[in-house]
Amino acid sequence: MLSNADMTFPKIIDEDGKEVELTEGNYSVFIRSKNRKVRESAFKTLFQTYENFKNTFASTYTASHKNFIFNSKIRKYNSALESSLKPNKIPLEVYHNVVNTVNENLSALHRYVNIKKRLLKLEDIHMYDLYVPNIEAPKFDIPYESAVDLCLKALKPLGNEYLEIFKSGVNDGWVDVYENKGKRGGAYSSGSYTSMPYVLLNYTNQVNDASTLAHEMGHSIHSYYSRKNQPYIYADYVLFCAEVASITNECLFMDYLIKNETDKNKRLYLINEQLESIRTTVFRQTMFAEFELTTHEKMEKGESLSTEDLCGIYHNLNKKYFGEDMIIDKEIDMEWARIPHFYSDFYVYQYVTGFAAANSFYNIILSGEDSDIEKYKNFLKSGCSDYPINILKKAGVDMTTPKPLQDTIDRFNELLDMLEKEI
Ligand SMILES: [Zn+2]
């Protein structure tokens, strides 16, 4: 309520020299601005406003931790982390693997920062330069029918049965394609046990819309298989598995586009999009996961954390993650106050594991044999009939080892190689 409703932000000067009130909504536009002054002032204004409320945020953050730690203790767990992971039988090493493997590979993110600095031709790179696109967006125009066609080509490695389900889904009316009066924004996959697995899109012929179709159909075909093969009670899948099928499709789709795009600028743009999704999902969310692990552990030991402590921990993490080239502006120290997910303890690491599992499946699907595809389809058919780690393991991806995450970081480096070669 504090950040969503009560807080307001001062006015800043936009690209046209006009005064506009900064909001959380338009911040995401301003931070991508090609005009460096605009993104710098959006950045400083946003976080200075958070800083004005820093003690309130620190006390809500630590109070939420205390509550969570108290509940884990009275239920006789050894730690807050264990109380969060054990109900789904996720071994604690899965969480530690995420943090450790990313820490061992931070040089890849440092390399990214260095390449970004060169691409943007900056003498020094600041935190507010992070979101401006490396490559200017070229015009894509992909009508919906062509997007369906592209998906069918990109998902071909999944075999005929999968493609047939995709095709009949599209023909039978799973998908509500275009914007309409009274229709909600965004894109979703939903439905019930006995209905079609509907897809809601707001399709506007952009390349993102086409990859969103691949993503949402990934969810819907996962639901279709699970509902068809499981009794009602096991037909849903838990969060740990929920984004795997959709991101696998997205990886296959982007890979197909990158391989087949002949326009150099468009190809660079697509490579950059993939890099950004790994950076913001794998590296950024792991930094969040490390932050909340550190603060829980300190408080479990009885330490009390002040505003300065929280800002200090966050500052040092940014320094470690972004490396030597990046100037860690002091405003970023307040960013932890802006992340609502921290109020769902140990939640964000699942974005990383979901992405990593999808990336491993993408490798397996592209280079694997028919039996590997069958195993993948068995994963799609499993719903929540077993614990998530077991379901993924049976399909060929072992989340208790660093391999899936290592594969993802290798892909990140491979994409950086492509980008570096072409500039
Ligand atoms: Zn999704």
C-alpha cells in the first residue's frame, strides 16, 4: 500500500522537454530512454523517493522476515529456507546451487556490461544505462497467421503429435488473438480441467507478440497433456514446473528466428533480446535470491538489520554482480524496497530454476533422439502427480546438479560471442 498507493513521485523532464509526473508505470519507459539525461533523472528521482521512506521500508521488510522465521521455528524446521522448500520436497542444495553457480560465473555478466558499454559508446557506464536497448528496435511486421506458421516451424523438433495439437488448438478456437473493447491487457493461458486450455493475447504484429504466442501455447499444451493424462487432483502443475514448457517453446522459437534471420540488424536485435531475458531472469533474480538468503540468515542468528545494513548488503551485491566496469550509483542501494516478491519468502529463485530447466530441455530437444522427446512429453503429461524435482529428473533434467544453470550461462556466453562478432 505504501509504494502502490501512498507514495507519489516528483516531476521530471521528458524527451520533449515537458514536465511529467514520474510513476512506477512510466519509469519503465523512461529508464529505456535513448536520452541519457532522461533515464538518469528518472532513476535518481525514483530511488530518492524510496529513500525518503527508507526506515518504513526497512521495518516492513524485517517484520515480514521475523514473521516467516517465527513460523518456521514453531514448526520445527531447521531454517526459514527449509520451511519454504520442504513442502514441495525441493532439496536445499537446489537453492544453494543457484546462488553458487551464478557466483562462479559472474565473469559472464561482467563481460556483458563491458560489451554494453562499448555498444552504447559510453566512457563510463552507470546503473541507469542498464535498460537502454543495445540495438535499436527494427520494424518487424508479423501478421498472426505468419506467427502461427513460424511457431510450427520452430517447434518442429517436438514432433508431429505436438504440432498437430498446436494446429488444432489454433483452428478450434483456443486463442483470443486481438485487442478488444473491455478485454484485459497482457497474455495468459487458462481454462479448467474440462474446458479448452484457452490463450488470451493482445496481438499487435511485433516479434514479441509472436514469441508470446509460442510461450502461451507452451502453457496451454502443457495443460492439455496433463489434463488428458491425469485425474483432476493431479492435473495442475506447481510453480516450480509452471514456466518450464512455455520458456522451452520460447527458446526454440527465438533460436529458429536467430538462425533464419537474414537482416543483420534484426538478427542483432533478436540476439540482444535473448541476452536480456537471461540477464534479467537468471542474473537479476539470483541476486535477489542471494539478498533474501543473506538477510534471513543474519536475522535467524539474532542480528537486527537496520536500514543501513540492508542498503549495504544490497550495494555490495550489485558491486559483485556487475563488476569493475559498472559505476554503482548510491541510489541503487534502495532497490530492495521496490521488490514486492520479497514478501513471498524464497519465491524468486524459481524464476531461475524454471528458466534453467527450460534451457536444458531446449538443448536436449535440439540435439536429442526420439526417446528424449518422449521423455519431455511425459513431463508435459505429469501435472503434479509427483514432486517437481522427480518429474523433471525423469524427463532428463536434474535440478539438484549445477548442469541446467551451467547450460544457461553457456548459452549466455554463446549469444555474447555472436553479438561481439557482429559489431
Ligand atoms: Zn508464462
